[in-house]
Amino acid sequence: MPVPQTMTHIQADGAGGPEVLKLATGPVPAAGDGEILIRVEAAGVNRPDVAQRQGSYPPPPGASPLLGLEVSGEVAAIGPNASGFKIGDKVCALTNGGGYAEFCTAPTDQCLPWPTGYDAVNAAALPETSFTVWANVFQMGRLAAGEKFLVHGGTSGIGVTAIQLAHEFGATVYATAGSDDKCAACVRLGADAAINYRDKDFAAEIRTLTGGKGVDVILDMVGGPYIQRDIRSLGMDGRLVLIAFLGGSVAEKFDFLQIMTKRLTITGSTMRPRTTAQKAAIAADLRARVWPVLNAGRCPPVIHATFPLAQAAEAHRLMESSAHIGKIMLTLG
């Protein structure tokens, strides 16, 4: 199928609320050096998309100004020096932007094949959470079989993937969530216990659940108001990995003493500014370690809702409500 010159995409009409997201028409991007052009069939909606729409998370230099950090679809064209895929292959990709569109480019090193039996929606739900969880929990956090792991926001897209993969690779898993229904969902996904943070102190609960020993790794996307309790929840040689600050980035009256006495490590990262080579290393690990699990039918994504591309604003409203369990997706075609 020939590639057209123009495409439909979502344009953010300035920074603001979901209402700034509008359908627009623009040129189809060209696949650059080491890139492929993907005819998009589905795209994921993620918290960084909301932050970019609000004006607080601008795209890095050279990236598409359009929203959208993960897609699935068919290879429509291949750029110079791109290898590993051919026209017509079904791929999913961690993009550098531009996913809310009929066509999107991505470096081949950030692309992976659809797992066995997957459709476009499920394939598009994989890249952002898989890359983020693998890089932060397993590479930076060094979570190992037999260790104890706590993830905040257990029913978010990141949380669902973190619970599933930590359980799959032999950790004891705890999660926090904002309702009893969401806590029950965390347990169904593989958490050994889930804590409703609205009516319980998670640090006290972790102390009880671990017999006072604490957990080995925490994945935190809340930040500020949780930091002190995270520190209390970690055991000896524990690792705290920060990936977002939904509760703010400032922790008041922070006491560093336990970092010394428990030999703790506090680290964190963002995904989008990483180089293609850094993302390629994560993708290689995913292909070797996680894709065989997905191909075997384990740890599938949880899809909460799908919207046609034209309803991207509604998808963002749902994301901001935090009423979802799992992924929110956009479909094209």
C-alpha cells in the first residue's frame, strides 16, 4: 500500500486541558537514518502525554512535537541504514513522539515484534510500560528472585506491568492503590498483598507484612509525600527508584539518617531523554527476557478502555480521573 503525503493526527492547540486536543491534517513524516515508518493501528495514552499537553514535559530536541510515545502497526517504509524489519512486518515501538497519528517514525532499535497471538491494541500497550519497568525495576533497581518489591499506583499501566513482571521473575510483590476494588485487582495480577493508601499507612502495613524487615525495592511514581515512608519501608541495602512525582517533587523535613544506617540507594530516571543506544539496550533485554514470557501467554497487558483517535481528549480525561485499571488506548482505522 503506497504511503500518502498527508495524514490525520492529533494536534495540541496550545498548552491546557484535554479540550486543546483536536484532529488535524499534516505531512507524513519521513523515516530518517536507522528508522522505520509505521502505519499506526493503535497507540497508548500515558501520563507523560498528559504532562506534555499541559506544557510541563516538552519533547526533546529533534523529536516530533505530536503526542504519543508508543504505537503498534505495520512497517510502511524503511529509512537509510535501518535493518531488522521489512515492509509489512507487524511491530510495536517506543517512539520519541508522534504516536497520535496515522503514521509515525521510530528507530528500529526501539521496535519489537508483536508477541504471539497479540492484536494491535495489546501490542501497542506494551512499549512504554515494558521499557520503563524493565529499566527501573530490573536494571536500576536490580530486583532479583526471592526479594520483596513494593510498587505504588499498582493499577496504573506501569503498576500493572511492574506487578506482573516482578511476580513472574520470582519476587514477593506488594502494591498500593486507591480503593478496595483496585487492591483486589492488584492481587489478581500477582501481588501478594495490596494496601489501600486512603485508609491505611502503607509503611506500617509493609512493616507488618515483612515482619519488620522491609522490602528490597520500591518503585515510586508519587514522590514528595511518600519519600519518608518509602525510606522507612526499605530494608537493609534497599533501593528506591523514582520515576514520577504525581504528589510533588519536594519532601519536607527529609531525614537522611536511615539512608546511612540501612545502606540505601535512591535513584530515578526518565525514559524519553535517553539515547537510542540506551533504549536499544533495554529493548534487547526485553526481547531476550520478557518477550518469551509474552509469547507464552503470560503477563498480558490489561486494557481498561479504547477510544478512536478523534476522541483523544476523552482518553485524557479518563487518564486524569485515575479511575482506570491498566491501559488506555487509541485506535486508528
